[in-house]
Amino acid sequence: MKLLKDWLVVKIEEYRPKDTNESISLLDSMPIITCSGKRKGAVARDIADKGYCSTKGIYYYGVKLHCLSFGMGGVKILPYPESIVFIKASENDLTVFNENWASVPNIVFYGDKIYVDKPFFENLTLRKVAKC
């Protein structure tokens, strides 16, 4: 997994467009389903497990891909990946955010409703202010 992460970091930086907006980041996740939730998967057993996708309303066996992306200055332009993380399907999105991106300075994050957690972001704001 570390080799994949290292390779992604190099490729993301290598192909990064010059007009990325580094002060705005978009955050989202998606399930990578290896089999339905009724079965036990045989692929990537060390990182895959059973999770629930509320958007699709299904239980599944697999992993989640989280992507933090740079804004590109317009609604008709796809965001460019800044960081990609693969996690077990059962892990909470806020935990992943806290472990990977909560310490990134001077960025406005846009994400879906899982990231609307007032106590979490009040604590995050206090930590960032304390670091200044």
C-alpha cells in the first residue's frame, strides 16, 4: 500500500495543472465494492472489510477511496486531485479527514454532509488558532 501511495504522490505532482486554486479544496469519498455485503470478499483482505454506503443504501465488502482535490476556478472544470487515501470500508470519514488533512493550513474545505460535525470543526478551528 505504501508503494501505491508514494507513486500517487509523485504522479499527482507531476501532472498538476498550473492554475490550481490551493486555497480551496473539495473532499469526497466513494466505495470501491469488491462484492456485496452478503458475502465475504477474497480481494485485498488486509484492507477490505464490510461497510455501508448511505448514498446507495447498501452494505458492501471493499474499501473507500477518499480524495482531496484542488479547486480549478470554475464550476465546469473538474477538480484536480491533491491527495488520495484508501481505507477500510467501515472507517468513519471524519476520522480519515482528521488523520490526513485536518492539519493542512489556510484551506477552505468543501465536502458533503458527513463533514458537517460542529464539535469536530470547532475543535479543528481552535487547534489551528493555537498553532498560529
